[in-house]
Amino acid sequence: MASIKDVAAEAGVSVATVSRVLNDHPSVSADARTRVLAAVETLGYRPNAVARSLRTDQTRTLGLVISDVMNPYFTELARSVEEEARALGYSVIIGNADERPDLQDHHVRTLLDRRIDGLLLSPTDGGSPLMLDAARAGTPMVFVDRWIPGVEVPVVRADGQAAVRDLVAHLYGLGHRRLAIIAGPAATTTGRERVEAFREALAAYGLELPDAYTGQGDFQAESGRRVTEGFLDLAEPPEVVFAADNLMALGALDAVRARGLRVPDDIALAAFDDIPWFVHTDPPVTAIAQPTGELGRAAVRALVDRIEGRPGESVTLPARLVVRRSCGETPTPVQRSTT
Amino acid sequence: MASIKDVAAEAGVSVATVSRVLNDHPSVSADARTRVLAAVETLGYRPNAVARSLRTDQTRTLGLVISDVMNPYFTELARSVEEEARALGYSVIIGNADERPDLQDHHVRTLLDRRIDGLLLSPTDGGSPLMLDAARAGTPMVFVDRWIPGVEVPVVRADGQAAVRDLVAHLYGLGHRRLAIIAGPAATTTGRERVEAFREALAAYGLELPDAYTGQGDFQAESGRRVTEGFLDLAEPPEVVFAADNLMALGALDAVRARGLRVPDDIALAAFDDIPWFVHTDPPVTAIAQPTGELGRAAVRALVDRIEGRPGESVTLPARLVVRRSCGETPTPVQRSTT
DNA sequence: GATGCTCGTGGAATCGATTACATCGACGGA
DNA sequence: TCCGTCGATGTAATCGATTCCACGAGCATC
């Protein structure tokens, strides 16, 4: 592959001049410029990003470590992150942690080794020493969706509290009283928050959330299935199951179907995170939708702000309830949108 | 950030020795080794991958440019690619082309600039000059899923012909005679092949595939919706719509639902690419499943073979039909699996 | 005791860029 | 005419690693 030296030789100038042309530095003669450009053309020269990064100490690359690529929510997040980053002149390297702390650490380490300019994280757990060290060492960092309390890093997330209240109102209105939740891992903020929001919303109606109705999931489909089976085995099964993410909802659907039962007649279902397929499931699933694209874009903006020396602010956007038919037919819907 | 020089100073040896310890070169004394390791530990030193790549001319990184991350099929492919690559000691940088040739070129260019060791491509179109040049210049390359005829590059793909024949047999057996297809872009191999396989399978039953029943889609949901609406507007609409990928099937489902019609009573639906949600759609969708994980792994193995100087072979794996209920109830199923 | 290994080590070149500094010619003002 | 300034350019240092080559010590062989 042609290097800057070859271009310099071809154009009959020094490498410094070539570099100046490429980075359009002002003091270069029109003549030199055209000769260099011609040489670049004939040689098909492309600057070596590796060498450039070594010298300038910046890679114009962002690292994004997400908990699970197979989760449509995170896929969409990743997509919007890449789009916004591209618009701002950055590339993105995605690391998939698969909800495994060890994999998460692996990716953070590789990204750091590659000297990415900044890190976008949606932590799987409470934060490994590695991550904490990186934050302390001043690596530009931003948390998306999930975060780690006590770390001085901007957080970009959706607030689901109001939407969960709307959901509970909707369920109560339909006559449901025994409500259960499939929770996410307690090590994650979203895992804890969603249970808490649910519990508080129930309390407003004088309802309890007994331990038997609090299943421990891990944001993966399989756990949703397992927990739902547990619920169905109870002497008094819940009337509604609220899955804390879309994959666990899929698992719940599997479990219900495997028993030959029907949603919502035998048991109702609602989920956190809305995805296109929920419109077409049997029945369409009532869900809490996050402004995923906005979150991704805001996170990138915050991170790039940090990288380029500006403050970089936390952002919290509201989630909203999307009512469909999985909790029963609504006479007068609480519905705010049907998208 | 600590560099190799700092480690050398701390350990009281030269940088050459540090480098030897890090790359466990044989001729290093036990004493030097322990001192270096201790220094690495106290400084929290991590080798700079950028500098290393510049010197060694290898990044231990693979580029993967896929047509659309939001498509669950490609997401799964990306995931298995990353897994296998990691097992072989490589990282993966994913570029999402969103079915847009310009974006595809953008990603190929950026990846090449970063001097990735090899490129995994699922081309959106017939191949830009950039891609063709890269292939000719000897960049290790492998095509996955889709490929470009006439380019000397291994291809890893699924062969759907037999499965499409099984599908048509199934449809014919259910009494369907007017079969339509939502095709992918003619610029892609999968776009063309699936139509051809369908047409041939129909011919075996003495059926035609009229132009009116061949809708032009682009592998995105919106096009599936548009084409399906066109079909439904025909004086004699088809009895079955076969979508050439899962997103267009989603669009078709949208269109059918929007008219207040039902699958399969009013119109039957089948899709290429099976995804977990198809089990839970209303009704569950009959689909042709590719061995996605296997494809991803085989592609990585072929690419790494190329990179490391071994031949690197093309691989073709069979796809298989998964019968569900979207084409009508089956008395005696052709079904081979129900996963 | 000289010769020739092997082993451990350090010095220095190198990868391909960017950029500080030096140089040189032209030009304008005094 | 002379000097200062500015614009265009080249030389060389630098980023952080790897690796070739040289060198000295220790040891076996003859």
C-alpha cells in the first residue's frame, strides 16, 4: 500500500508538504497542491489511520459496550449511536457483553487498548475495577440506559416512572389486582428501578407486590420463560405479568403458549421496551416505549462534548405507555399513542 | 498513560527487554521477567495497540459490513461472527450499510483506512469500484450471505433452493395456486436467487409466476407493506405472499392488518429467514430458516484462513423449511422442524 | 588456552504519519 | 539599498511499539 513517502516522491515534494495538503493547512502553493492531489489520485493513496492516530493521539473512534446485541432495543440504540457519531465525524466500535461481566470487561479492555477517544457504556453489573479505574483515569465516558451510581459520569437514560404509573392505572382499570413482575438483575439500575417504580405505582392503589410475584430474570428470553412457569405453578397465579424487557416478554409468551393458555384471557402481559414485533404478536403486546433513537443521539453528543473539552450533560427523557391488547380489552383507553 | 519506556525505566531494563517479556520471547532471564512484570503491574501498563499495529502491520481486527443491523438475521450473523473471531483472537468492527451503497462504501473505506486484517462483506449491490479494487489489491475478503459474481473471493452462504421447493410443495398441498413473491433488490444475489428458486419450484407444479405477482422490494419493512398493498389491490389478488426476508414479511403483516384482513384466511404468508418472533406472531409465520450461527462462524474461519495464508474455502449450507400456521392448517405437514 | 556456541541484553532503525523549527526568496516600507 | 515580514517548503523529531544486529559473559570442545 502506498505511503505518504511514495506520494511525496511522485509529486516531487517533501512528506511535510503532502501532509499539509491532506490536512488542508493554509500555507501551501496552488502548484504544490495540485501536484500532490494528482499523485494521490494516481497512486490511489489513502492515509494510514493507524499511523495518524499514533502521532495525533486521537482515533476519532467511540467505543460502545452494550449488554446484548440480540435485544432489539440495544440494536436500535447501537444504530442511532453510529448514525450520530458518523455525522460528527467519528466511527463506532461495538462490543457485545451478552449480559456477562467478564465479556464486558474484555471489550472495555480491548477498546481502551485501541485508544478509542471515548466510551459509551450500558453496564451489565455494578462496575468492575477496570471500568471504575478508566472513569477515574479520565477516559471520556457516558452511560446510556443503565448506569453506575457514585461514578462521575454523565448518564443518558429514559425515565419510566410515569409510564409505569400509567401502566398500573391501565391494569387496575381493567380489574386486575394480582400483578407480578419479571425483574432484571439487581446489579443493574434498570433492573432495580423498574421493580421500584412498579411497586410504588401499585402502592398508590393500595396493592402489594409480594415476593412470590417478584421473579428474578436476567433480561434474557430464557429467564422470562422460567419465571413465568414459576408464576403459573403458584396456587394463586398472578393475573398480569409485567416483563422488565422485551426478551423476557418473549420468554413469557413462550411459557404461556407451552401450557396451552391464552393471553390475556388466562394471564395478561405487559413489557418494558417497545419493538415493532409487538404490533404483530398474538395478541399485540402493551409496552412501555423508550425514545431509543433520541437516547442514542443524546449519548453521543454528550460523549463528544466530553472528548472535545465541553461539559457533557446528563439527559433524562420520558418513556411512554403504548396500550395494545395483551392486558385485556380497554373500554376507555389510557392510551397516549398507538404507534 | 504509561508507555513501554516508563515500564523499562521502572524495571531498570531496556524497552527491548520489556517488549520481549510482553511477547514472551524465549531468551529473557527469569529475573528480568519478574522485574518487568512487577513494573507492568505497578504502573497498570497496557500496550498501545495502535503503536503495535503500526509496527507489525497487523491489527488483529476484522471488518464486517452488513446490509442492515436492524434485521434480526444480520444481528444474529454479526453476533456469531464476533464470537468466533474472539475465539480466534480477533476483534470485529461492524459497519451498517442500511442497504445503501454509499454507506457501504463509506464503511469499507474507513475499515481499509484502519488497516483491518480482513473484510467480511454482505454486499448491498453489485460491487462498487472501491470494493472491487480492494479485492484485486489482495485484501483478504470473504462474502457472507450475499456475494458478487466474478470476484475471486470465497463465499459463505445458505442454499435455499431445496427449502423453497419444500415450501412450494407445502403451499400446493394446501390448495394454493396463485402464489406471489416480494423480491429483494435485483442487484443482490439473494434478491435474484430467491425469486429464481421460487419460479423454478412453481414450474415443477406447472404454475407460473406472472409479473403482477412479482413485487419489487428492498429488504426493508416499508417495501413489504407497499408491495403487499399492490397485491391486495389487484383484481385477482394472490392467495399466498412469499416475502424474501423477514422485514418485508413484517411489512406485509402490517399491510394485511391495516385492511382488516386475516392471515391465512384472506391471504397466506411465508418468509425467508426465520426469527424467534415468528413463533408468536398472529398467526405464527411459516419460514425458511438459515443456519445463521454456522454461517457466521464458517465465514470467520474462511477469512482467518486467508489472512494467515491458508486457502480459505467457500461454504454452502442448506436452509430448511419451518412450517407454522400462516399458510393455512396442515393435515399432514411437510414440516421438518418446529423450532 | 583459543575457538565457537548460546543466552541475555541493549542500541538503534523502523513503521507512517504530524508538526516545530529552520531556511530561503520575494516583497514592501523606510 | 537594506531590513523585516511573510509565505512556501524541507529537515528532522516524535508518537509507542517490534526486531535486527552487535556485544559480552559463560561454557563446552578440542
